[in-house]
Amino acid sequence: MVCNRYAFFKFVCSNKDQIISTINEGVLPEEYPGLTNDLRDELNRHLKPNPQRATQLRDIFADNYTKGLALKIWPNVTEITCARSGGMAHSAKLLEDTYTVGVNMFFMSHAATEGVIGLVYQDPPSEYIYTFVPTSVFFEFIPVENMVDENPRTLFLDQLEIDQSYEVVITNIFGLYRYRFGDVIRVCGFVGNTPKYEYMYRSGQILNIAFERTHETVFYNALHKTAKNWQDVELVDYTTTESTHLDSIAGSFDTPAHYVVFIELTGNGDSQTVNQKESKQLDEDLCSIHDAYKDFRNKQCVGQLNLIQVNRGTFRALADLLCDDMMHNAFKMPRVLRKKEALQLLWQRRVHSQKP
């Protein structure tokens, strides 16, 4: 998962001295976090001292310049596979702009722990177009107009139509029965009789106040457009909610219900770098690409969205909170968040007193 690849490089940079020492001596330090004694002993049996490699890495990290780090550490790396659509788009861009400059990033499959949904199968390949794998799981599909129904009708693979969107439902050999996968796709053609499709959004990742329905991809495109004009800072991570979900945390508000966007930045300390100007610009950029949102803004059914900057490290703490018993490598940062405990954490860690 792309967010984990980004986290990997951040971990390497933060713990470079310890990693280089381990490579140099061929022994894991006793204080290494997250390792039991038995696991440490087992790993140490497979390690050998490599002073030459340690010297190479020490020289690489000497200037603290991490741009293109992947090629510096592994000169022969040619490709990194990772998701780059939907909620993963931001983490993929961070990787491309920093650690993996010069390395091709590509994703060959649309898959999760529940099963493989689709593979890239066309020439030339497109990372955004997949073809269903009919033998991976048993597929059913809910038309988007029926997604909110109590007992929605479902269709089979051979009933899908071009330019129509559906939520994926799967049954697999491991016991999942008619499991609503959550991913919404749009059919864009066929390979033989098998539909090919593009990923659209996660069914629960939609902002909605007045039936404008802003899904994660549309919102990210607007945020990316706005953030390109920010000076000397980079967007680390973000999530959104409707202001009504903050009423019990921050008090009720006089303004119409609106989107609240929590962002973490880097590059300019922890000082506040977003204000009403940036909020207004993001609101305008979202209006420019989302007609329904623009219509409800003009009717004043939806208020102007508001950016709230949080302190550094907040999204790491948020990931720890949301992961709970889930393994970190299966975690996806939600782009729409309504869990009260998580929103409290974000609100408490805002840079300055800001009101949505």
C-alpha cells in the first residue's frame, strides 16, 4: 500500500543511525522498539556485519537530502508498485516528489485482503483501468442509485453496462458472503466478454450536506489544485468531515453546515500557514470541478468550507488510534471521517484556535 511505502522511507530517515549501526555490526540493538527477545535472537542469527554497506549508507545520509533517496540506496531499482488512485493519490504524489524521484511508480492490480478484484490488462498499460478477474471471487454489483436501499438489487458481471457505476459485492472461499466491498467502479469497456473498469471512490468516503455528494477523488483533485499554490510548505496528510459532526466537540455554529478539512503541513515549522484566504481558494477550486457543490453553495445551502491545520505528528497519532487491532499495513487513512473520538483528537491538536 502506498501510504506504507511512504511511512517506510520516513522510518528509515528517522532511524538511520540505528539502522546503519545494525548493518555495520550485524546485531540488532537490545532497545530496538517492537521486538521481543525471541524475535531479536532469531533475526540476529540471519545477520552478518557489513561495514562497507554501512559506510555507503552513512555517506548517502550525510547531507540529510532525502529527495531521490530510493535510487541512492538501491541504484538498480526501476519500479515501485503501489496504488495511485482514490484515497491513495496523495501518498503516491508525496512519494513521487520526495523519496522515489526518478523511479517509475505503477500498480498492476486492484486488490485487498478480501480478494483480487481486477488486473491491468491492456496495451499500453494504464494504471487507472482494470479488468475483472472472474475466478478470484464471486462478484455481484449494486447500481449506485440502489446503494442506499435496505435490500438493494444486484447484478452479475455479464449484466454490467458501459458508463454505469456500481458498488462491488464479493463472496469468497474464506467465508465472506455477499460482502459489500465498499469500492465503487465505473465500467468503461470490455476485454472479450469481461468488463474493464476504473476505480471511482469508496462508498463511505463521500461528503454530503445537501445531496451534493462529493466523493474522495473529486475533493482530492480540488485540494491538490489549491495546494500547488502554497509557498514553502507541503501537504503531509488530510481528512475531512461535515461541520455538523463537530457540534458536540467544538460547539454549534451560526454559519450554514459546511466541510471542515484537517490538514498537516511540513516545511515551515508548526506555525499556522492556512487562513481564510486558503479556505476560500479551496472552496472556489472545488466549485470549479463539482457542479452540484457549486449549485448548493450559490443557493447558500452549504457554507464555505474551512481549513484547519493540525500539529506535526497528528496524522500518525490518528492512524494509531484508528488502527486499533488492525495491522498498519492494512490501514487506509479515511478521507471522510465522522468518528467522534478521532475528530476530538484532530480538534485538540489544531495549530491555533480555529473555528469551523
